[in-house]
Amino acid sequence: MDGFFSKLFKDKFAKAAFIILAVLYFVIFFADFIAPYSNTYSNREMSYAPPSKIYTITPEGKLSRPYTYNYIREYEPTLMQTVFKQDRSKKYYIRLFPKAEGYKFLGIIPTHRHLFGTDCGGHLYLLGTDINGRDVFSRLLFGGRISMTVGFLSLLIVFPIGLLYGGISGYFGGFLDTIMMRFAEAVMAIPSFYLLIILAAILPSGMTSVQRFALIIIILALIGWAGFARVVRGMVLSIKNEDFVLAEKTIGASNLRIILKHILPQTTSYVIIAMTLSVPSYILAESGLSFLGLGIQQPDASWGNMLKEAQEFTNILYRPWLLSPGFLIFIAVLSFNILGDAIRDILDPKSIKRGRND
């Protein structure tokens, strides 16, 4: 394992991707503590407030602790629109571990302490607010819990089904193999994204976001196993005639034991590679559904439904901070792809040789 990570970290891009993903998962895991506001926080008076400006120099030119000013919402008749101006009558210093909204740390320990915040009465919006006056930075952390975990949860269903299905099909072969592969090909022929849209559209409107999240995971898993099963089946076809498999048959080992204990473990390298490269597709699928309003519903956050607000041209032009969920989706998907390519090069050296020969 040490050798694996040493090889992985020799690739600067893979190392950067690993660090980025580690940071993302760390902050979403501790989102309740790191986020200055809760997932349900809303201040309608601060609808579409711009990011707070943080100062370290006083108006007199002296060095100071970081501080900010609250925004005042005013209507500008000349521009015929609402603008936000800073109320410079009072400074609000940024503090570490202030008391704010209560939550349960790690879902167990009740506390009111957050990583950072301002003095009592102050507002700190690192990435501005949305149409409902909710802190975008805080919602990015909470939304990441859904967008960044949907892939791994789907894999818990996809890979056991694909491994067992492909293993049985390849091991027994013959008529059973033909029937199983035709069924898998029929599943692969289903236009997955359109199916997701149809299924998500017919779900009852009264469903909670947790229920929708569970169904999205199940739907993604049930249409994603077939391609994986076909590849496993091909690998099993080449492995089942190896000497160690024939030896197990000779001593009377059951077919299920041979498949589970001796054949499928030989596919471990491919499984790890496939898992890493599959996660981005599930992240994009969930984000796409939520963006279309068919996935996670407001007020619960996911990067997809947060990005929905940025589809309006005026928001892109005047409120670019609303694009931040799209930036995180791009970074997460790119990091997974880079990491997956690096892992493939390490665990499957033949892929490098094939690439060079091509």
C-alpha cells in the first residue's frame, strides 16, 4: 500500500487531485462546524447580497484584526434596482469559534460553536447570498454532502450486482451466458438520463428530499450495473481456465465458492479503477437532475439545485457568486478523472504500453 501511494504521489496532477478531494470531503463532513450558518438559515432582507468584504486595514491606515461591515439594502431610483451599501457606522470583527446557531457536532454532541463568524449582530457572507437570503458558502458545504456522496452510495449497489452477475455469466457460459448478456445489453440500451428524467418527474410531489435522494441512488444503480457486468464477464472468461481454478474444481469446491473466493478477487484492480472513474458520472447525473428541478428539492441543498439560480442571464452578469456550485462540480469531476487515470496507470501497467503502441 505504501508503494501504491508513493507511485500515486509521484504524479503531480494526481497528488493535487487527491488533496483537493480530501479537502472537499473533509469540509463537507464537518460542514456543521465549518459553515458559519445552518442549512436552514435565511434572511430575506439580504436577498442576493454580494460577498462580504473583509478588511485588515482601518480607514486611518492602521493594521487591524479582520473585520467587515453589514450591508444595507436600498432602492436606487436612477438604476431602478435594489443595491447593497456598506453600513460603515459599526465594524464587526471576525472571530474564531464564536457562538452561533446550535447543531449536533458529528450528529452527536450538541454545541453552538462554529469555526468562524462575526461579533453579535454582524453578518458574514463569504460567497454572497441567494434569492432567499441564504448564505451560499454554507449551502455549498451542506449541498456537497449530497453531490459528493451520491456516487459512492450508488457504487455500493452497482458493483456487487455487476460483479456477481458478470461472474456467474462468465463462469458458467453457454446458454445461461447468452441469456444473461442479452438482458444486460437490453439494460444498456435504455437511455439512462432520459429515463431518470421520466422517473423523477412521476415521483409524488410530497416526497421528502431524503426519499428522493434514496430513489435517485437506486435508479442510478439499477441502470449502471450492466456495462460493468459485461467487462467482469469478459475477465472471468479468461480467468476460469487458469490452473488454480481447475485445481479448486478437482478438490470439489462449489461453483459459488470458486467464483467468490478465487475468480472475482482477480478482478480487484479493474474494480478499483472502474469505481474511481464511475463516481464523476453519478455526480453529474445527480447535479443534472437537481438542476432540472427533478432531484433534490429546496430548501435542501445540492450543488445541482443551487446552480439552477445561475441559469438566468442577469444572475450570471450581476451575481457571479451563484456560479460557485458549478465550479465545484467541475473541480470534483476533474479531480476524480485525473485520480482514476493515475490509479489505472499504476494498477494496470499494460494500459500504458497499449497507449504507447497506439
